[in-house]
Amino acid sequence: MPKSASRRTQPNERSIEQAYALAKEQYAALGVKSDIAVRLCLETAISVHCWQADDVAGLETKPEGLSLGGIQATGNYPGAARTGDEIRQDFDAAAALIPGKLRFNLHASYAETGNQVVDRDAIQPKHFTGWLQWARERGYGLDFNPTFFAHPLAESGITLAHQDAAIREFWVEHGRACRRIARSFAKDLGPSVCNIWIPDGMKDSTVDRWSPRERLVESLDAVLDGRMTGVIDAVESKLFGIGCEDYTVGSHEFYLLYALSRGVVLCYDLGHFHPTESVADKLSSTMQFIDHILVHVSRGIRWDSDHVALFNDDVRALCQEAVRGKVINRIYWSLDFFDAGINRLGAWVVGTRALRKGLLYALLEPTPLLAAAEAEGRGADKLALLERCRELPFGAVWDYACLKAGVPVGVGWLPEMQAYEKQVLAKRA
Ligand code: RNT
Ligand code: ZN
């Protein structure tokens, strides 16, 4: 059921409004219009990924006896979704607890083909009608991702860059099929981001680092050949992966220049860089040359561990850079984490709320004051103001945003998650 702002009465509504009124004055004293910040934050669409629901397992009907590992998710918390209906049901429950505009992000491996085995190069829009109808009813736009893993032809860890032309061709066909599916979503629901990430890489002491990259250029060009109305093509780099510690074909430099030269969107996954490297800092460089960026908000711990996004320094910095650079609308905001060790609905809610908080926090910054202090060489003023920003009653504004959006304030959503776990998730054996 789509959430409605009037459906819930919340405890302490009056005190939330009072706290907001006081907070609003404090922000106003620094020239910040908090009402506008709340509105912009809630209007910014966040694309939530389907794959947190089932630990990236997917829904494909596999040939008898075939079970293939995909991307590694760790943990075995009970209640993972097993069908498309279960994923949709879980997301409906989560969405009622998340403030603001949402989109939904699908992987090709979430095709619903009934009893029929349909290989990746043959999937069609008709295998996603269940998703399309559900999204349409809820007013969600749909985004899409080809699935270049968890498949016999990806077992070597090489797909679009494979030395065997037939294997490359299979994956090119998959990529093209996915763009047609994204086009069908776009036709119905508006523009659809179609993001390409491949696992291709080598484990040790790679001698030929050249040929796979040459082949990847060729394969990508073949996948992306021809305009598909409404499809926003994106490419996602990576630093390393398990089993490809030495060499990643689609490195950051590779895709940065690929995106620039081909006019496609560049995707930054927060977990795909060196641990001390700041994705936030990259925006003002790459966005001089590239119009749109896709972000996968994730949280790596020591490595690309795909922990649930939190309202942490990285997320705040990313959002601040987007707001300071006035590019919030040139970024496709999306999430990419999968924790199988906690309640998955809770993972969605925590992670999505965290990004939404980051956006609000950034929108509440008195940027002109800070920038003026910097430009005029008043460094101490700048630091003092930045410290002041951290002391401001952000929580009161966030609570008010949740109230306005008709979702539980604070951790008021936990009882609903727990009830859902008891009534629905616990019954999944
Ligand atoms: C993998 C990439 C990629 C995936 C999803 C499932 O390292 O981050 O985005 O997580 O496609
Ligand atoms: Zn990602």
C-alpha cells in the first residue's frame, strides 16, 4: 500500500512541531530556510535496491541442479524473501517507514519467468511485468542493472572482457536485452538508469593488463550501440574484488574516461575506492566534464564490505558536496548494500533514512556564510561556523521531516519492523 501522509497519528506531534519551530529560528539566524531544506530533501528521489531483500540471490528459474554463487553476502538472519511477491511485500512494509520520494532498483536476475528457464541473453520486458505493475501503482520509477555474475558463463570471473568471443557475445546480448527492459520501464514510468557493473579481474600478477581492457571497450561499445529512449546508461568501476585482488578490468580510470568519451553516466560506489579516498572530493572534478553521476551509497569496512549505509562522515560529505556545488539534481541517488546478518527490512530503512538525513543535513548548511569567511581569509570564523553547524538542532528538523512525510519519528518505526518480523518474516522457513 502506498504510504499516505495522513494515515498515522504520531505520539508527541505537538512537541515535535514546537522543537521544530525553535530549530527553525536557529537556522534562520544563519540565513538558512529550513522549510525549503525539508521540502527539497523529501522531493529528492532515492533509488532503493531490490537485492537487500534476499542477499542478492535473485529470482531466476535455474536449470535443474544448478546453483551458483553470486556476490557474497554474509550472515544468515532468518526471513530472507524467496519470491518476487515477498520482496514486494517486504518493500511495501519498509517504504511505509521511509520518508520522501523513492524509486526502485532491479537487477536482471530478478526476472520472473514462471517455470520457464530463460537465459540472460533472452530476457524480455515481459519477464518484469510484475515489477512494472507494482511500481506503477506506487508511483515509483524503476532503475535496472544487467547481472554479470552468478551464471555459468561468469564462473571464470570474466564476462565482457573474456578472451572467448562467444562468451563476450553472450554478455553483450545480455547487456542489450537489459537496455531494452530499461527502455520499457522508461516508456511507462519515466527515465530509467541502467547501470553496468562487471566482476572482471585477475587474482595474481596479471601479465596482460591490456587485452582485457581493449576487449571491454569493444564490448561496452556494442552493448551501448544505438539510442534507447529514456534509458540513462551508467558504468560502475571497482578497485578490487575477492578473487581479483590484483587487477580489475573496469578500474576507475577506465570508466571515468569511458564515460567521458561516450557521454554516459559515471557511477561512484562508496565502497569501491581506497579506504582513505573521498568520493565526495571527486564530484567537483569529474562534474566539470561529466553531466550526471550515479552514486551507490554503501559503507565499506576495511574493504568493499557492503555494510548498511549510515549517517556518517562519508555520506554527509558526499551530500554536502552535491549541495554546495548545486548538483543535487545532476546526481542519481541510489543505495547498494546487502547485509544478511540483520533484519533486512531494518537494513533498508536504516540505510535509506541515513542517505535522506545526509541530504537534509547538507541542505541545512549556511553555505554562503561559510564560503564568504573562506573567500575573505577569515579562517577562524569559518572553523567556528562549521563547529556551530554541528551543534545546531538537526534532529528536530529531521523529526519534523518524518512527521511531515507521515512516517514514524525517531526509532518509532522499530515496533513496526518487529511486528512485521513476527507476523511475516518469522514464518518463512
Ligand atoms: C559490486 C557493485 C554492484 C553490485 C550490485 C549488486 O561490487 O557494487 O553495484 O553491488 O550490482
Ligand atoms: Zn555498487
